[in-house]
Amino acid sequence: MKQMTKSLALLAAASGVVFGVLTPLSASASSGAQALKWTKCEGSGLDPRQRCATVSVPMDYADPDGPRIEIAVSRIRSENPDARRGALLLIPGGPGGDSMNDPSRKGQKLPQSVRDAYDLIGFAPRGMAPSTAVDCGLEQRDLARTTLLPWPSADGSVDATMAAGKRVSDACERNGGELLRHISTLNEARDLDRVRAALGERKVSVWGVSYGTYVTDAYLQLFPRRTDRVVLDSNDNPDPVLAERAWLAAFERGAEDNFPEFAKWASAPGNPDRLADTAAEVRPLFLRLAARLDREPIPWPGANPEELNGNVLRQSMLDSFYDPDDYPALAKLILAARKGTVPPAPAGPPEAVLQNVTAVAAATICNDVDWPNDPAVYREGVAKSRVAFPLTGGMPRNAMACPSWPWEPKEAPVHVSDQGPSNILMVQNERDPATPLSGALKLREALGRRAVMVLNDSTGHDAYLDNGTACGDATVSRFLATGKRPAADLYCE
């Protein structure tokens, strides 16, 4: 944190910070008022009504007259101008996600009343193509899922993950460019306010999902009076000190919340991918298989890494828990591995996309908050996690690239407050692997009177119009269309 004081002073001069409380840039509302040139969007399968443009923003908000970057935005206009209320920002998960195609795809799941009320707005966060993009030029092995999430070695050692983090950090310092230093959640929120101004909107409504809830938290911190109706879907823990370290740790709880549902499915009579006769047998079966694959990996040509080991199985478990529709893929992998075989290697995104996503994710996570440098911190955390939460093998308390990251955070993490308009509706699934209920409840507490929470008796990530409930979907749709929220927190069965 040695550069923190100087950096905060620069930001204070640029943005009007008073007594350590971040306030919006005084020029933000007017300086973003640029003439947008809407053109046909690139890509296939898009709604022909969707149009794209770019918004110019400062690369460094502490140097507003310095170099600039482009933020790509997309829009489908309200389908009924007479009923139009404003713009609805679709804020994606990640970090490393974008919502450029969401007006055409996800947005069209919205009921007619919501599509009439809003222009649907997608965007690519700073660093994400087709916005001004970054790339660290990482080695192929460092793009593996079991490296991107810091799975420790089979014996619990953190040495390999610390080494991988150092390789990633060195590559980003060497190849990432100046923009990489200025990718953060707070800067993404500042960019969104420039988008708001460029759209000519005094206020915007928001649908933030997963990491997008944290971006929305940042927007609420910086610009609390510029939001209309706010939906927070699949909610991140807003820990004001740990930030993304708390999200990583949440996987151990999320896996435990979800595994019983998988076990019931995997033991159901008539299931063609049935793993056991009873739900109680599935967990020990999984743990035994993961331990065996730790000792005796199965070659897996074309995969990254090119073997099915215990951590690849554990990562596949987490991936499948995002959506119960993916349970069969996990069961098929388990059945194959028990026979000593593997299915075809899973297809991944193009390397250029993976390089871009990984660079943005690493920069956001490491620029948002300072991580301990001492490997002993992670060694102790992994050891405790492996005992208490064996499904996730210690990964949630391990180190990412951040202990070796070459730059210090420029600001304190996002601070969620109960001060501001009471215009927030949270929607949360009870059994979510990535943003578990335990973290969502911390956000609910932090927002206080500003929010009402809809809790779904449901399993999986992404609650609204995806893995939630009909009751929850109807409640959120009604709020977006009419502004009506439940009088108190609501449980939807």
C-alpha cells in the first residue's frame, strides 16, 4: 500500500474527495455528453435492432486530460416510446465478462412491459474487447481453469500456485501496457457514469448480475443519486477489506450448499447418469475419486492441462453447479473416470478471448485490493479449508496472481453504505455456488433500508429469468416495470 496515500491525493484533486469519501467527478454529468454514432453491431445472431457505439473516457481518472480509451456500448431502444421510462444498464458478471450482446439475447427474456419501459444497454468494460483491450501474453498452462482459480497441489502445497501467480504477474507487467494499471471496479463504475451521460440520461436503472452486483455497489457509492431502479442479482459479499478475496473464499460454502442437490439428482432412480443408489453415497464416492485422480491422473489429450486430475474434477464440479442443467456433464465425467477413461476434451473459447478475459480479471482483482505477500498466510488458509471443506480442496483460501502483482491498489475497496435512495431490489438463490447466500446476506445487511431482498428456494447461479423461481421473476419484473417492491424481504418457494 506504499503508493496509496499519493494516489488517493491525486484522485482527491481530480474527483472532489471530501474527508476520504469518494464523490462523483464534478464534471462527470457534462463531460460525458458526447454525440454517439450508432452503427450496426458486429457478430452473428444479433437482433437487427441492436446498434453499437463507443464512449471516450479517461484512461486515468486522476489525469482527466491525459490519454483516453474507448468503451464499447450496445443498445436496443424501448419497444414502445410512449411507455419509455429510461435506460436499463445490463451489468455483466466477471470480472472479465461483457454484456455487448445482452440486449439481443438476455434482454429479450425480459417481459414486454420491461422492454417497453427501457432502452436496453450493454457494454464491454474497460480492457475488454471491443473496448480498448488488454492482453498479458500468458503461457498456455496459465490459461487452464485449474490455474485461473488457484487449486493447490494434491498434498496441499501452495508453491505451484505462488509460482503461477508470479508468472502471470510478470507477463502482465511485461506485456499488459499502461491501461492494465487502471482497470478496477471503481473505474468501471466511473466509465458507466460517462456512458449514462453520453446517453443523455439524468438517471439510469440497473440490472447487475454476480460481479455486476459489486460494480453496481461501486456505482451506488460514487453516484447514489443517479440511479432509478436497481436490481442486484446473485450477490457478491461486499467485504470492505477483503473484496475479491472474500468471493474466492465463498466457493467453499457455495459447493457445500449445492452438493446435496447434485447428490439427490445423481442417485435418482431412472437417471441414465445415476452414480449411486442413495444420495448419501455420492459425496464419499466423489471424494474418493478426486483423491485417486490426485495420485493417478488420467491422460486427457486436447485438454488444458492434458490430464484429468483431482483438481480438474473439482473444478468441473464447481462449473456444473452454476446450472443444474449441467449436472449430466459432471456425472458423465465421474462415470468415465471411474472406468479409467475420459470423454472428449471440452471445447474452450478462442485463445485471444481467453487471454483478454484473464488479463482483465487479474487486473481487476489485484488492483481492487491488496493481498498478503507471505505464502504462509495461504499455506495456513489452505490447510484449514481442506479439513473443513474437502470438496474444494483448499482452493478458496489460496493465492491468485495478486501477491506478486507489480502495482499497488490506488484506492480503498468499494464501500457499501445504507445511506442513499431506497430503490434496490436484491434477488438471490438459496443454493448458489459462486455467490452463496452467506455473502448475499452481508450485502443485504450493509444496504439496510435501501434494499428489499427476494430469496428463491432454488439452486444455481443467476437468479432472475434463469435459475430462480416464477415468484421471484414476477417480483423483479414488476419492480422494473412499475417500481413496486415487496413491503419486506420475500421468500419465494
